Amino acid sequence: MSGGTSETKSVNFAMGNKVRRKIINFLANSNRDIEEIEGLVGKNTLDFHLNILKNAGLIGLEERTVIISEYGKNFLKGKKENGTEEIKDLSQAKPVEIAEIRQLLPCIADSTKFRVVANMSPPLGGILKILEPIFPRGNYSDKKDSLIIQKGEIITTIYGSGKVVMRMVKNEDEAREELENLKNIINETINKGVTPPPREKVRVELMELYKYLPQTNCRECGEQGCYSFAIRLMAGQITLDKCTQLKEPDYATNREHLEFLTTYI
Ligand code: SF4
């Protein structure tokens, strides 16, 4: 490949597709059999995508083996150096187990719900951040080395150390079911051994913000009431710390939900 305009166009076209990016990232560390790639992206349009990658000079085919070309390797290296699309390797990661549920305590904010502390083994450590995109509402914090996931009312925090805290669960059965789901989602990604595709942006609804506000309409924030506050929050015109009620311990969980949701506004 000479790197001329037409080659650049065909590479851009090839890499502009999510499935083909997934394939090329999968090939970053080793050649793969067609069957392995089928397992990753499905069989239906695989020939079509491989042809486009081949025509762009990014891969070669030898019988049933797909090989990344030198040009493809350089392309990925360039992306990594530019920080535009870092290749993440999950091939060394081991599937996890929920080793132990240590506590089931009433939630501080809602005594009808429970807070569970469990342990994930082996700890996810450095790959925790890579897993963020597999959860539609997942947020990784470098500072705390933790991944917070919201699913309905339940907020789960996974720490790099292996500790898992799940809040607002109804009972132990629900906690076990949710922890099992969590384990399966994580292991499915680890078994594929590749970086999850970029996450679609989560849409936050106005009523969702309103739902978690105290709804006392006390006006201490200077707004007409909680609904007006929600509108301004949605528009990015006001911050959560202006709501005095959310600072009360009774609203700790509401605040946690709102802090999470506002990261998506
Ligand atoms: S301070 Fe909070 S609870 Fe009071 S009206 Fe404003 S948003 Fe509602």
C-alpha cells in the first residue's frame, strides 16, 4: 500500500464499520481461523467484511486462516500511538467467579431494600476499565479504581480489588441473580478476548432525573420546585449541589443515582 488518497479512502471505509473494527482488533495479537472470527462476529456477512478488509490491504487470507498484513499492523500501531483507538488485550484475563456473598444489610436510604457485599475472584484489577463499554450504564472511575453500573434501581460497584457492592436489591435471591448476570456478562467478554465496542451514549430522560429528586418542592435551591430543578439540571444550567435536600443522609441513594445519571447529560 502506498498510502495514496484512494488507499486512504478504502482503509477509512474499511475501518468505518463496527464489525470490521472488531475483526481487525481481534487479529491484532495473532492470526485467527475463520471459525474463530465467525464466533466473534457471526457467519452471515463475514465474507463481505473480510473482502473489504482484504481490498484495503489490512489482512490476507491463507486457506482458512486470516492474517493481519504488515500494513494492518502499522495501521493499528499508528492508532495506538495516536491514542485514537487503543487496542485492549483481554486474552490474559481469566473468567471470574462470585466467590462469596459476605453481607446483606438494609440500605441506608431505604430500609425495605438491601445492600450486598460480595467478592469477585480473581480480581479484575487493570481490566476493569476496559469492561466499562459492555454496560450501557457503566462508569469507570480511575480515582477509585471502580466501575459503577446502574440497572433499574440497582447500583453495583465493582472494585479492582474484587470487592463488589450492590445497593437497592429486594432480597438475597435478587442479589444472587444479579450477581450471576454480572458474572456472565463479564465472562462472555473475557472469553471473546477482545475490547468491547464503543458504548452507545445512554439517553437520560427528564422524568428519570425528577424521579430521584427529593420532590419536596422546598425551593431552597432557588427554583420553583423539583421539576423546574430537573429541567435546569437536564439543560446543564444547575448542579446537584444546589439541592440542599440531597445532602441529607436519607437521600444518599437518590444522590448516588443522580450523580451517575448526570455523567450522561
Ligand atoms: S432544593 Fe432540592 S428538594 Fe428543594 S426544590 Fe430544589 S430540587 Fe427540590
